[in-house]
Amino acid sequence: MHSLDLIFDSTHYLSENEGAQVMNELGIERLSVFGMPPVEMVTLAADLGCSCIGIGLTPIRRYNPHGYSDWSLRDDPRLRREMSAAMRDLGVRLSLLEGFGVVSGQEMDRFARDLDILCELGGERINVVSIEPDLARAIAGFAKLAEMAQARGLLVSTEIGPGPVTSLASALDVVRGVSLPNFSLLIDTMHYFRFGGTVEGLGVIDPSLIGYVQLCDVPLISTFKSYMDEAFHERMVPGEGELPLQAFVSLLPKDVVVSLEVPRRALAQAGAEPIERVRPCVEAARSLLSHRRL
């Protein structure tokens, strides 16, 4: 079991400009690596000096440029043991588990075993979204899952973006409706700013409501015909798009994980290996954080 006031002791990076200033921990999200198996993803994070990863129990199979074999942390105990050993040996932890959703007509109890697997893996947080369009029913589902997670010492976040939680105002309604201390907001910078969010809006809320960040950059106006095609396959290195990321990171509490969610399909199609695609994102995030305004 995990304590809600878990103290993280993973490696942090010091800013060259700030000396003793401790940066937010950096992670890598699963969209950045197009179905990479868990042990390989842990190794990649360690190679890039990142202390955590966000993953699902199974891969997203929209795009598989490296021909990865199917895998399942849900169905393969040996893979769970291998991942746990790799995380222990390399100093990387599981900061976020994806794959939880509120769906009309489906009970949240179906996620009990997935939460237990997350505990087995030593993870700490899940991200839950809603495919249920009614906000009141979505809140009820979020609350049920947060109760289940709280009983296991786990944290829960939900993100602003596609679905019923399309604004900071509706997200705050969700937080008030759930009303549990283990529930917070996940800020995916693409979704948050594309759906009309502002730095100023985040600046007036309780910073503790921001539980997790998925960092990327994009143009303010998309050039893609499909929003979700862009979201799943082609985002930009932080600082190369038009989002106000420098002002954004200056608002973040120091204990919030900043995890890179930057799928770069065009580079993968050109033959670039995962480490070549992700390294510039990590370096850009470190630069942003090292120049944050205090």
C-alpha cells in the first residue's frame, strides 16, 4: 500500500542558473514511444535521466513503427516482475497508469484488479477520463474510482480536454463534486490550451489542485483534419510551438511530475529511434524548468 503523503526520493536535476533549486521530476509518457514494451521504456527513461514513466497495462495500437510485439501487464505476471526489477535497478518509478474511463452502463468496479496491479508495480497515480457526456454522471464515476483508489493508497487525476471536462471551470466542478483528497487535475498542455485554458486561469486556483502534467507543444491553431490524430501522433518539442509553456511551468508546484507526452510520427517514419525522438523533448523540458520564474 502507498501513503497519500508519499515522499519521493528519486533523483532531481539542479538548474545551472539556480544552483540549489530542485527541478520538478521529469517523466516519459507512453504516447511518446508508440507501444514500446515496459522494460524497454523503463530503460529509455533511465538512459535519458528521467525518474518516472506513464504507461498503460496494454499498448495503444494506433501506430507501431518499430514492430513491437503485443504485451500485457494485466495478463503477464512475469512481465510485471521484470518491469518491477528494472524499475528497482534503474531508479525509475511508475508515476501514472492510463486506461481508466467512465463509460455509460459500465460499473467502475471493473477496474479493481487494474488498481491492484498498479499497487503490485509500486505505482502511485491513475488518470481517468470520461466517455460519459453527462457531467453529473461523470463526476459520480470519478468519485467511485477515487474511493476505490483511496482504499489502496493511490492518487487519481483527470484531465481537461475532449469529453465533458472541457474547461477549467468544469474541472473545478468535478473536483468539488468528487471531494476526496486523493483527486486532482492533470494538465495536458495541448488539451488545456487548445480548449481555451489560460495561464492566468491556473494562476488563481489552489496550486495543490494540479496533480500531474503532461508536457508538449503545438501550434495554437491545428493544421490537422483530426484533433485526435494530432494528439496521438504528432506533437512538438516544448518551446517549438506556440503554447505559453515558460509562464505555465513557472506556476507549477515543485512536487508535480512533468512528463513528456510528445509523439513524433514523422520522425519515426523517417527512421528515428525512440531515444532520438525523446531526447530533445527532455532537454527542452529541463531548459524550461531551469528558467522558470520564481
